Amino acid sequence: MFNNTKKILTGVFIISSLSFSKGMINFQKQLMIENDKKIETTENDTKDNTYKNNKDNEEKIRYKIVEFAKTQIGKPYVYGATGNNSFDCSSFVQYVIKRTLGITIPRVSAEQSVFKPKLHNNIKKGDLLFFETLGKGRISHVGMYIGNRQFIHASSKSKRVTVSDFTGFYQDKFRWAVSVI
């Protein structure tokens, strides 16, 4: 057994999570208070550090994806376009994922929506959001969650890559998300 101890930060921590259910967005906050609590250092610290490093790395990757996506704001929307200078919704997210992660995802939103497990909760920056906008019972639009109840997408209505609030129409038409990380 180890005799080394480490002190956990004293104070209040706010942990927020974002979840979606039936087209609704829910923000949940949890408060945690720790008072001079001591924990014995064990062999699991290495695992904890590995987890923390992986978590930090994931956050950096998500940041990179979102920041690159934002550099495309203003580029024109063209139905059927395949990227670089103009996009439709699915070619936009395909281009961003290819350029930032080196991963080729399916070309059309309906196929992109099922190439990885569906997420209804704990949606994070960089995750793809899928919408049923045409009312035909199938996925017809995709965007990328960027945080703060917003997403970036190539919009046929705006005729360009833009940032939209995840409220109203889009919140009603949202079906699920997929993480490419």
C-alpha cells in the first residue's frame, strides 16, 4: 500500500451536460463540493492520468474540428457540391472531417447518420447533428454542434455555410447525433 497522499481541490465545481430527447434540448447542471478530502495514491493513478490525457486530447481534437469548420463560414451552399469552395450540408461535414481527422465519412446525410452509433444524450462539440427537414420520414440535413446551443452547417435557406441556433425549427426537426471521435 502506498503512503503518499494527494489533496483534492477544495471548492465548488460546476459540471454541465447537454442532452437531447425527442427534439428537445436539455441543459443539466450539477454542483460538487469537496472539503480537504485526501485520497491514497494507488496503482490506478496511472489509469486516471491516461484517462485524463485521453480526455484532454479528445477536447483538443474537438476544438480543432470546430475551429476549422468556422473557417468555412460564408462559403456558398450549392446542392450536390462536393467541397473546397462550395458545399451542400453533407459535403460540408464530410470535408471538415476529412481535413481535420483524415477520415472519409459517407457522402450523403442519410448515410452519415447511421455510419456510427446514434447519440441522443451527451452531445459534444464536433458531433454531427441530423435532422428530418423535409417531413418524409428520413434524414435530410446535417450540421455540426459547436457548443452554446449552436451548430454550423451549409444552409440551403441562407445559401452559405453559417452558424444557427439550435432552437425552434431545428430543435423540432432534430432526430439524433453521431460522434466521429
